[in-house]
Amino acid sequence: MCSITALAHLRAAVLFFLDISGSCGYSIAQQAALFHSIKSLFMNKPLIIVCNKTDLQPLEGISEEDMKLVTEMKAEAMKTVIGQGGEAMNDDGVLLTMSTLTEEGVISVKNAACERLLNQRVELKMKSKKINDCLNRFHVAMPKPRDQKERPPCIPQAVLEAKAKQAAEKEKRTTEKDMENDNGGAGVYSASLKKNYILANDEWKEDIMPEILDGHNVFDFVDPDILLRLEELEREEGLQQADDDYEMDGMELTPEEQKALAAIRKKKSLLIQQHRIKKSTAESRPTVPRKFDKDREFTTKRMGRQLSELGIDPARAIDRARRLFPKVEGTRQGPQSVKNRNKNARRGEADRVIPNLKPKHLFSGKRSNGKTQRR
């Protein structure tokens, strides 16, 4: 319906496409009925009937009934041309054939539609009142013959040969699109960007270009004695690994050295276990590092033990700590007031809020007589 509405308002040429093969699911009779139902919208517009899919079914091969329907459609199209004030046209101007698959006749249909539309616009301008002002500015000179000789248009032979050569080259030239279609289509064939390189040898075009670092090629970093150096390095690594595999059995050590060796091995195993535990629970630990009391060692027991070692009675200090921080014992929670405030979802010191103590509507601009707290 949008297309039908557009036909009534647009100033354009109308191309009515007719599928003469019937592969679209509609017969020629149904398409002709559609044409006759909307032909009233084509009265003031150039109309061309285009018979498409001639590669499947040529126009001459359809049945007599279908040919009769096409002839009636052509006659209606001719009436619209005559109704617009135009001259009678042949079948090539009103009824055209084409195939979008082989692209046969597509250009002729485009040219015919453009020519019909251009002629219509010229006729409309000729009928306007401004044509007299335009005609006064033009003068068409018609040459008069000097003698009885005919002088047809002459094209030089060199031009004809150049044009024929250009057409032959155009037919023989293989484009990237043709190569893509022949080698599997888009996504399968990839055009080579190196085949047009101008090199001394064509075999060098597909060579992999070496990387350049600091103005040097890769070959500049190659050592001619690289193999000998590699053997020496492998031999040295083998000797080092043999030395590393050697482990002290403790038979050649003194009792004190054996005791120190056992302590070192025990500490080493403990460090390995701690590292494995931390690594296994790394995902569950918080990402923000905690600066104080990472291992929860700052407890009242530890404080009392340290104060007792210094000769100070820790009872008063422990009571004061428990009174100020009633739920800190053995935990990492804050004071009770902070915890209650967090439970009530009240704003605290950690909230990044800048309070506006001087609202603009109360402390700026002109104010009339009255209270300053209300405007």
C-alpha cells in the first residue's frame, strides 16, 4: 500500500515488472489483473512494462493466452503515452525484456526509463508560461548545403581501431571479482596485495618480509657461531643440573650441622605449605590490602601478655578496651557505634558527600523584605 500511495504523488517513471516465467508464485493472469487494478495511477507518468526472467522463459515462448494478456497491457501503456500528448511508440519503447541474472537488457531498460522521464519534463517546460522568455535567449543555427555532395559523419580509422582494441582488452581482462567467483567466492578467496610489486624477480613477491628493528634486519642479528655457542650452553646447563641434583645426605656433617640442616628443611617445607595455602585461597581473599592486623594478632590476650612481660598490670587496660570496643575481641569489627550506624544505613565519615551549607536560592540574588530562611 505504501508503494501504491507513492505512485500517486511521486513524479517519476513507472516500471511494471512482469515475471513471464511464473517462478515467483503468481501467474501472468494474476499479474495482469494487478496491472489493470492500479493502472489508473499511471495516467500522468511514463510507463514501461518490463518482462523479467527471460533467461528462464523467453517472451516468444509463452502461450497464446498469456501473450494476449501481455498485448493488452502493452495497449494500455500506449494509451497512457498518447494521453500525455506524446507520439505513438513502438514495442521497444513500451514493452521491454530483461534478465537480472544474466544482466541482459538491464541497461536498455534504465536508458529507456530515463529518456521517457526526461522527455516528459521537457514537454512540461515547453507548456509552461516561461518558455517564451527562454526561447528569446536561444538561437539554433541550421547549416545549408553548399553543393549537391553528401557529407556523412566520418570517424577516423585510428579511432575505430583504438576502440576495437580497447573493447578486446576489456573482454580479455580478468578482474578480482571474476577471480573471486572462480575460486570459491567471498570468504574463501583472498586477493593478493603483493602480485603488483615491481621486483627484479617475480618469485620474490610472495616472500615473507623480515621484521626490522632499530634499522637492522633479522639477518644482522644472526651469529655465524650460533650452533657452537648453543652446544656450549647446553653442556654448561647439563653440568649445572648435575650439580643441583646432588643433595646432602647428612652423613658428613657434625651433629650441630645436622640439627641446623633439619631446621632449615623444616622451615622450607613450612614456607612451601603456607605459599600453597595462600595460592589456593587467593580468589576468596579481598583485593584491597589491609595494612593493620592482617593475621588477627592484635587481641586482648596478646596485649595482656605483653604488658605482663613489662611488669604492668593489664587488667585496667583490658577493661578499658572491652568497654570502648565491646565486640572487637578476636574480630576485626569497628566500634559499636559505627556498627549500629551501618545497620541503620546512615551516612558516615567514609561516604564521599560534600554538604551544601549555603543553598543558592537563599544566599544569592535580590531578596525582598522578610525572613531570610524563606523566599
